[in-house]
Amino acid sequence: MKRNFFLTLFFFSTTVMFAQLRADFGVKGGMNISGLALSSGGKLVGLTYNVRSGFHIGGYASIRIKKFAVQPELVYSAQGQNFTTPFYSNLNSKLNYLNVPIMLKYYLLKGLSLQAGPQFGLLLGAKGDLIQVNNGGNIGQTLMNQDLKPYLNDIDLSVGMGIGIDLPAGINLTMRYNLGITDNNKNSISNAVFPNGRQPSFSTAKTQNQVFQFSLGYRLHKIGK
């Protein structure tokens, strides 16, 4: 009899939970405003660092019960930074990632949510401009559009936080800030040796991604209420 009671209670609780569950599946894309947070030690003297504009595109699945939801995503993200030297402008470091954010969402109102969670990134490719630096630390010639992957770690770990709103017709808007917590620079050590003195813009500085994202999403399919 006791066993039947607990089985009934379990069945009832599970039925109620699934009755309140809602799952959304969709696509998203938008604009990135990115930069590289560099430690003060190791930056190249004479460079001016600027943000870089890019884009992101991907898909998401959102599973919601009442005011809480978890939203894993798969997103291609073009990020990096722009920079100038005393002799050249419009230089850049372009980093392309496949990111997997897992956002925990809390709904303040019917469609308005706060969100935060980890993001795991895989560096797909990196191109940019290398600076010739002589033994005296003077900046010289710049080599354009070089492969930067040998200077960077492949795995990036970030923390994302932001706000989103679900609108009618399956449309949603999100504003998010992703802050890197891992050092992506393979050469962030004082005795790093660069072949022929050719250094990336981040040189030997501790290097972390930072990205503002503005996203437009569209729900393709919904399960539940």
C-alpha cells in the first residue's frame, strides 16, 4: 500500500512537471563588439588597442519550467580586436570561435529574463597582423594577414551574463556580455621567444576575450505551452 502511494505521488509529480514544461528550438544571430583584455605587463609599447565589430550566428534550445529555464546554444562567433602602431592603422587580430554557451535564465516577467552561465569555446581559425619588434623594443615593419593560431590556445572558457526578452511571433532579443576567464596567449611569459621578432598585437600579455553580443532570435518549434 505504501509502495502504491509513492508510485502515485511520483506519477502525479512527474505529470505536473511535464505539464508545466516548455521547450523552444530556434536560430539566432547578430552583432559582436569585441576586444582582448590584456594585462598591463607584456603589452607592446606604442600600440593603441580598439574594439572590433563582428557577427555571430547559430542555434539554441530553451527548456523552461515556470520562471526558470536552461538554454544551451551552438554559435559561430567572429571576434578579436583592432589596433594601431605609430606607422600603421586599421590593423587587426581576427579570432573565429565555435562557442557553446549554457545559459541559466530567470524570468522576471512573462517574457523578460536575466541570464548567466558558462561558455565553452573552440578556436577555429585566427588571422591577423604581426609586428616586427627589434631587440631594443622598437616597432618596425608590419606583416599583414598572418596565421595567429600558433600564438593562441585552442580552448577558451568564458562567463556570459545578460538580459533577454521574448516577443510575439516567436521573436526574441538578447543583450549579453561574455568575459573570458582563461588566458588564450601561449606566450604570456616573460622569456617568450618570437621567430624573427614577429609578434602579435597581444605580445606576451595575459589575453582574455571580452565580447558584447546583440542577438535577434527566431523560434522554429515549440513543445508545451
